[in-house]
Amino acid sequence: MNSKVVTVCLISIFLYNCNQIQKEAKDKVNISNDSLLKRGEYLVTIMACADCHSPKMKTDQGFVPDPDLTLSGHPSHKQLKDIDTSLTRTWAIFSEEGTASAGPWGVSYAANITSDPTGIGEWTQEQFNRAMKQGKYKGIEKARTLQPPMPWPSFAVLRDEDLKAIFTFLKSTKPIRNVPPDSKPRKDMNH
């Protein structure tokens, strides 16, 4: 064979293979993007995020997450008052809705994790990762540590691709405007 023909054949094979690799990579990204929301929803569900971050309504089966307020955190107009601090020296107690708790650390209120700007709507992936893996309030590097019962030490082992899926799903949720009360240290529990 002529060297020009061999060169043309090799270039053709090379270009064909490059196109196939690009097509496979594009297909993988499309599959990944298509399944990212579903994976995030799955993880949010099995991690029971709604148990603490969704206000509840009373039904015949007990308290269940209010579908109109899913993941919106503790209602801004409800603060825990008159807590028996003798109970919370060694025990944790929860509000009826499960969105607020008190214990040896003080009082904490579940955050709004919807896509609203009062939730995580303006957060970056980096902030979300820092909140979940390092327990930093609003994902801010020098912020206070997230209070119990937020199990961020358990979430610190989440893989980056899982955090991306969770964040993608949460950013797709219905935006609900709600600014939960600030947590309080133990010394300020009944103020």
C-alpha cells in the first residue's frame, strides 16, 4: 500500500474513534443529567430530610409532612418558648412538628432547604458541600457549626456525586419563602 493511503486510513480511523469517544462522553453526560434529579430525590427521601425540614400537619395517622411546605424548615412565626431546661440537660426534645429541637446545646430550628432565596436558592455547590461535610452554617467557611439534630458528621462521608445530586434536586424544589428563627445557645433558651 501506498504511504498516503495508509496515512489517510489512519487519520480516518483516528477521527472516527475521536468522534465515538465524544459521542459516548456526551451520552454519559446526558444520562447523568437525566438521572441526577431522580438520584437527588431518592437520596433526600432515604436520608429523611423531610422529617426535620418539613412542617407537619396533624392527620388521623399522626403528623405528616405538609405537602405545601415541603422542605421549607421551621415556620418563621413559631418559636419554642417555656422549655423545661431541666429536661434538656441530658435529653433532646422536639417540637410537635419535628422542625425544632432543644437539648444540651440549646435550641435549633430546621433550615429552609427549598430553592427559594430564603432557603438554598442562592447557594453554590461549594457552600452546600461545606454545610454537609463540614457542618458550616449556610456553607460559610468561618460560620458557626450546625446544631443538633442535623447529622452532618454522618453526611461528611457522602460522595461528591451524591452531594451534587442532592443539591440539584433541592435547587429544583418549589421555592417557599420562610426564614426560620436563629438557633439559640442554652443560656438563651427561654428568652
